[in-house]
Amino acid sequence: RENHRTALNQLDEVQSSAALMADPNVRSQMVEHLMRIGDAAFEAQKFAVATDAYEKIFSIYYEEQKDIDVDGGRTLQLAIKGCIRCHKKLALEEERKDEYLKAIHHRNRIYQLLHTNKRTIPACQQLIMIAFLHGQLEQYKESADVLSDAIRRLFQGVQSFDLMPKDRISLLIRCYHMRAICYAKQQLWNKAFEQYDEALPLIAREEGMNSRDYNSALIHKSALLVTTGDYATALTTVNQYFKNVKDSLTVRQGLQLVDDGDHIMALDTLAAAHLKLGNVDKAIE
């Protein structure tokens, strides 16, 4: 009961025998025993052991291509659920240690399982998290590529944008915003601006121009305009943010429209744009 790894190793010996595994009854019993070990190990917070147990169930169902149907597929679905939970636990553990490559491995597996089960929203959420982890490693091309995969998946089965389900739109906005940052990090300026041009009208339509997401994107776009030397457009863009601040009910209620980091970026962008345009007095106000 306590030594789950030992029990798992003993089952490995059985699974390595082609003669034994050719027997459908043995295969069924293997699945049942592996499920018990996986569940018990999970309860004991031995997530690596539990993950291995659940993964071995998949090897019986899929890799060996055996015709096994213990209970109408219920056990397989429970194994998938258990495996997703375990990989999430392991990914979070690696992320806490800043072991981002190991975390990416676990989240890729979660994505594969969700993708196989046609669970679009959770699958795309994992892709976004994988893209974020690549960003933590300064792997901006890889991050942008993953976000592109997420965007393609969000559009799957959608004939037009107007017919896109509401629960996909917030993820799409996040993908555009993150991909803009990735392109900017790679100095792919035109591609970065294209992302903001896609995201801003979309956020305005879904959340309004006084929303946090809209104004954050507006600030980041204005900062990018300063970086690329378009100071006049940068000034117009960042001034739109400050106008939204004045008009915002959120601000009048004593709350901030964006977080501190974005607001400071807006102030810096405003000063830089004025300075570059020769408005020295306004730059130091």
C-alpha cells in the first residue's frame, strides 16, 4: 500500500512479457491494478509515480494497439483525468523551482491529452501557459509559434469571427497581446503592430475602451511606437489612455484603470514622445 513505486516496478515485469500481455484478461487486470496504484499514489502526493502509472495505462490502450475495453472506456477516461492532474502538479512544482523546460514538458503532455479529447478551451489555455514559459526562457520565437498554434486552434470550426464562442474570445485577445510582445522582443516591429491592430478593436468590442485589457494594450502599443521612432503616433496613442483615465468610472471610484507597471510605462512613453517632438516643457511636467 505504501511502496507504490515497488508495486509499479513489479507490474512492469508483467507488462514486459509479450506472451502475458497477449492475454486480454491479463491486460484488463493490468489496467485495473495500474489504476489503483495511480489513484493511491496521487492521494499520497507521489505525483511522479501516479503519472507513470496512468501513462502505462495509455501504453496498453494505445501503444500496444490492443483491443481492450474494460468498462466502456470509463477507466481510460479516469486515467486521462488523473494523468492531467498529475502533470499539472508536476508542472507547478517545476515552475516554483524556475525549471521552465521541465514544466514545458509536463504542460505539453497535458495539451496532448486535452487535444486528443477535443477540449479546445483547456487545450488552448495550456498552449498559452507553454508560450509564457518559453518567454520566461527568452525563447520568444518559440513562444510566438506556440501562440500561433493556439490562435489556429481557437479558430477551428468557426466560420467567421462573429460566430466565435464567447469563451474563446478572451483567450484570443491574450494570444494577440502576448504575441505582440514576442514579436517586439525579436524586433519584428510590423508583426508586433499587426497584433495590436487585431487586438484593440476586438477588446473594444468585447470589453469596452475603458477596460483594463484595452488600455494595457494601448500603452504597450504606444511604447512600441516610441521604440520605432513614430513619436507623433505614440503621443496620440498614449493620450488616448490618459483620456480614458479621465472618463473612467473605475478611476473615479478610486481604483486604477491599469496596474502600476503599465501606468508608469504610459508616463514614460508620454514624456519620451514629448521630448522627441521638442515639447520639453510638457516632457518634464
